[in-house]
Amino acid sequence: MVTNLQKNISYICQSYNSTRKKTGQDAATFLVDLWNYVYGNKIPDDIYQTWLTKINNTISAKGDVAKVYKDFFYYLLTLPEFTEKYGNQNNFLIIKIEDFVKVMNSNVALSEPTVERIF
């Protein structure tokens, strides 16, 4: 799973950048959403300000914003909190896939066809 992590992160960050441009969402949303997705809590103010400045500077310079998004994600993976919470990237992926499956299973209901008895 980890072998394709870089490819998947690149795709997600590029897609997010495209979506952000289309919807008008600002860079702050990405920082807050990704931090919460990984750690399940509020992003610390110092980290938020540092990365928001990097993203805004890149946008102003018409640089590669998707790269800054990827850099932020990789930064999250290197924090001690990541290792404490997940151990490694494999465990992170397994936990997130399990969460996804739980959500999918809880939101899927099997329907039964309506059958009328003729006799």
C-alpha cells in the first residue's frame, strides 16, 4: 500500500488544487481538513500560520500549489504525533481504509423488492 502512497498523494493534491480553484475554497480549508483527517483534532496555530503563508506565497508567485499541499501532507507524516498515533504509514492506511469501510457499511442499506402476493 505504501508503494503507491506518493502517487496517490500527488493525485489527491492535484485534484484538491483543481477543486479548490473551481469552488473558490481557500488554502486554509485544506490545512484544517487534512490535519483533522490525519490527527482528528484542531491544527496548532503556529503550524497553520506557517503553512498558510507558504501556500499564499506560492499562489501569489503563481507557483505549484499542489506541491505545497503534498509537502504539507508529508510534513504531517514526519511529526512525532503521527508515529505515536499510527506507528507507520502502513498502519495509517489500514486504519483509514477500515474507517472508510465502516462508514460505507453504515450508510448502505439493502433494499428488498416490493412483492405483492397474487394468491
